[in-house]
Amino acid sequence: MSWKVLIVISIVVLEILTISLLWKPTLPLTVNIVRVYDVGDVGYWDVVCLNVTNHGNSPVYPIFLLNSGSEKRWVVSSQIMAYAPYNSTLPVIPPHSSLLINISSPSPLYFISPFTRVFVQVYSGYNFVNSPVYVTPNTTRPPVINPDFSVLYYSGKYNETLPWDWYIELTPGTKLSYHNGVVVNGTAILYQPVFGNVTVIGYNISYTLSDDVLYIYVHNGYVRGVVIGS
């Protein structure tokens, strides 16, 4: 083997080692997905719980990126949250300590299906570390999701708190409030796919089931909830 070939091989090996060093995780953290939650009993996963351990001698101010096939930024909090708050304070990982960190879906439009491979990247400046890949377990979608409107989230579209997993249309000026159900001051249509016959309990409402989609029309009234069966 000539000296020219040896030089070329040495350069290639050096480049590979350099790239490996550049992409080697450099944060003194251990990050593991310990559990996923179905907070709204919706049949898919909307909160990812992490155990983050800082092995270093300085606090770490991390940024979390959930890799699950969705490019939407989820919400980081020390609480299990069924909705995105108006603002959220990012956690600090003290030296030589562990924290449970929850990453919550910002709305019902973003969720993780059963049997999805997910992992979390944690950044601080140019440093990063990845969690091991976690496969979400199976779960079964209930006949009606959020039937009593008890799980809420904040909607930027309407500047309102809306019921989780219900599609909703509001006429201009309509306001919603919640007390043992959803109270509508104005006119609203709520709908979602359902399985089986249902009965809707409320006042000043009408509802219909068409092609396995339940539509609820409310005008200056309230909806207490939806029950299975006619």
C-alpha cells in the first residue's frame, strides 16, 4: 500500500472521528421517558413524563424538543397539564439532582398515537443529549371523548377556553363558561365522531347523529354532558 493511499485513509478516518466528536452528546444529563399520559381519556397520548438527572456541578437551563412526528412545540412544565397555558416557566435542573418534567400537548390537534416511537432531545446552548427511544403503549378510544366537557384547553383561534377534543364553531360575540358542563352565551355548534347511540343533556339545545358524527347546537343554553345509549 503506497504512502498516498495511507494519507487518504488517515484523512478519512480523521474526518469521521471529528464528526463523531461534534455529534457526541455533551450535556451532563440523563434523560428517560418514564411514562405517557392520556389525560383526557381520549384514546391517545397527550403528556410525556421525563426523568431528568443532572450529573454536573452547575445548574442546567434546558430546552426540550419532543420527536414524535409532529413539528408543533409542546408545553414544558413540572405539572401534568391537559392544556397549554398562557405562559410557561422553563425548568432549571440543579446540580446532582433529578426532576420529573412533563411535556404536554398544546391542543387536541396534536397527540401521539399508540405504538409510536418517540424520543426527547434536550438542548442547552450548543450542547445536547437524547433520551432513549420509547414506544407508546396501546390504548382504546372511548365511545365519546370528554363527554362532560371537564378537560379544557386554551384556543388561540377564539381566544377562549374550549372543551378538549370537541370541534367547535362559535358565532361572533359568543362566550363560553363552565359549570357542570359548558354554558353558551350566544350560539355554538360542538361536534365530534362518536361510537354508538348517545343522549345529550342540556337546555336550549338540539342534536343529531350523522355518519357517526354527533352535532350539538346550543343557543343561549348549556350542555351538561353526553351519555351513551338512546
